[in-house]
Amino acid sequence: MEKLAIDGGTPVRTKAPIVETDVFEQEEFDALMAVAKSKKLRRAEVTLEYERTIAEWFGTKHAIAVTSGTTALHIALAAFGIGPGDEVIVPPYTFVATDTAVLEQNAIPIFADVDPVLLTMDPEDVKRRITPRTKAIIPVTISGTPVDMDPIMELAKEHNLWVLEDACQSPGARYKGRLVGTIGHVGVFSTITGKNINTGEGGFVITDDTDLYEKMWGYMDFSRRRSLGPASKYHFDLPCTNYRITNMQAAVGIQQIKRLAQMNKTRTENAHYISEKLAGLPGITLPPEPEWGERVYFYYLIRLLPEVLGTDMLNFAVALAAEGVYNINYLSTTRWMIPQHLEPLFVNKAGYGGTKCPFECPWYEGKVEYYRGLCPVAEKACEEVLWLASVHPLLEKQDLDDVADAVIKVVNAFIEKKEKGIPINYATDAHRAALAY
Ligand SMILES: Cc1ncc(COP(=O)(O)O)c(C=O)c1O
């Protein structure tokens, strides 16, 4: 057996750690400089051009650029008319923003479990969670995997619900030929650094529904009415806020959208390269390719099979980190180990102003509790699915080799230790405490 670095062996990677970085070429620099020279830094013509570029790329009637994926989710829910007393069905295997956007409208996130392989919303469980208070469903295309949308759209039709696609991790993925984000009433995307499109911070919504577009536009900009043009400046007739982006982000975004297809292609090639190297390795499963569409790749996820490896994900991650290909802080910083319904925010029903509002509020006629066992599939996934590495387009072959070789090395060593009855205890109490929930 090759000695693991954590046992004193030589790490697979001795050169500098792999860093997440974004494609930012001469075109982005030039576009940014042009805005700087124009001295029109705030939302103006360049942002409108960005929105036209987005709408054209996705083939939708409308697009609105906003400050983040989170605020994109918020303006969509606001435009749907979601409010106090309403329930919105969300998945627990996602970034917390999907679920907290619902709280922004004083509505209640109701968690529906995910598919054990794809990790996307399970339509059967969505069906079980619908009540007379349900107003919307938010399916999330996690790390580029399209959700099975037909049954979700059917449920929505039957129960008169809005569908908000959280496609923050998947611009360019397709479900049965249709671009993810164009199937529900509104699709939302994040363009924060590290995502498939990068504008530093940012996000956007797309829709074919002109009424929703006008409403979302208002929520993006202090409830102003777009149709009134400059006169809209003094129309504030709804609760509202400011989610405008700058022309600087828009200028970068235009260039990023132009190179999105190529960047996605390279991400997929990187992911497939790792998959080819890991194919047939026992003890792990590789990222799924759903039958109903074409996925894109944000991160490369593997599932660890504890019964084969003889240990849990934390020991695996610590051993992998010692091989020089994994940053152990990822586990606690991205917190993908925690199903969202078990975050203290939900378990404690920590509401606004120190109250339990909206979870326990006179407007809400239901009763909601968040506890372990609520979504068992997602809970198990959080214990076993490792967000191994970004597959961003600037990775070199050596980086991909190092990631795959380190996984092979650790898997083989763990299996051998298991067969020999050698206990695996690499995770310290400090690691476990940092990740406890
Ligand atoms: C699935 C998902 N939804 C929402 C968000 C929120 O996007 P942002 O960070 O741009 O607010 C993110 C990512 O950050 C995400 O991955």
C-alpha cells in the first residue's frame, strides 16, 4: 500500500494548492476600462445591453440583472405576490439563500426531500408537502444537474403554484432540450466569483412573463415603474429596496455570457477527465448524468460509500487534504455537510427582531418544525457527498491528475486498512467540533 501523506508518506501534490480562479481575459479588462472611461459607473445603458445579451442567450423575452443570486430569488418571490402566511416548497440540499429568500417575504420554507442519486428535488416528496397554503416551488439544479421538471410543472398546474427555478449553479444545463431556468415562471442565476459566469458579485432573473418582468423590475429598483420612464422616479407604492448592479459588473457579464458555452465545455471536459480516471474505483460514486438532459458542471461531487471505505467523510477529507488537493476549510465554510433544515436558523426558528416571526406569526395558520428526520435522503447525502473540487476552465491537466490520483490513493488505502482491521481516526475533535450541528 502506498503510504498516505497523513501517515507520513509523500503527498500526491507538493506544489502550491489548487486555487479557484475565474476566466477574466483581455475582453473583460477592455470592457471594464471602457465603462471607467465613460464615467457612467451606475446602472445605465451597458446594464441594459447586458440584460439584452442574457435574454438573447437564453431565448427569453426578458432578463433583469441584480446584485446577487439571492436578490434575484427575492424579487421573483416578491413579484409572485408571496407574503405572510404562505408556504414555499424548497429543497434542503442547496445553498441557504434558496431557503432564506422565502423568509425575506415573511413566508415559510417547507422542505421537500431530494433524489438520492441526483440530489435534486424529488417531485413525489414535493407532492406530499403541498398544503392549501402552498404558493410556490423552488427546484434547484444542484451543481449543474437538471431537475426533473415535468412532474413539478404538472403539480404546479394542478395546484396553481408558481415555479421559481434556482439555476444559480447551472447556466447552460438543459432539461429535455430546454435550457434550465426557462421552464418555470422565472429562472434565477448567480454570477458570484467561482460560478460558471463571473461578475464578482451579481445575479439575474429571466422570464417570458411580461407582467412578472415589470413587477420584478420594480422590486429591483425601489418599486419604480419601468413603463413610466424617468417619471417613475417618484413612484414608491410597494415595499421595496435597491438591488441594482453597476455598469462595471454588466460590462464584464456581457463578455462572460459570450464565452459561457466555451467555459461550460471546458468544465465538462475537466469533469469527464476526472471521471475517466476514477471509473471503476470501489467505495465512491461519480457525478450522475441524468437521462432527461444535459448537465453542466459547477463543482465535481463524489459520494463516499462508508460501508466500503470503513469510515466517514470527515476522515476521508482530512486524508485528502494531507495529499495537497483539498482544503479542509471547505467543509466548514461552504457547509455542504449540513442539510439546510438543520441549520440553527430553522431549528430555532430564529425570526426577525428576535421573534419567531414569520415561523410563528398570526398570519401563518400552519405549524412548522425543522428537525432531524424531516428529509432523511438529504441528511444522508450531506454525510456522504463530498464537494471534491471546482472544475473551472483554467485548471491544468496536472491539477486534474492530482485530484484524481489523490482520491485513488486514499480510497485504496482506506479499503486496505478496513480489510486489515486498522482503525481510521484522522479527524480530530477540533475538526468534528467545527462541523458539529
Ligand atoms: C443554489 C444557489 N442558490 C442561490 C445562491 C445565491 O447566490 P449569491 O451568492 O449570488 O447570492 C447560490 C450561490 O451562491 C447557490 O449556489
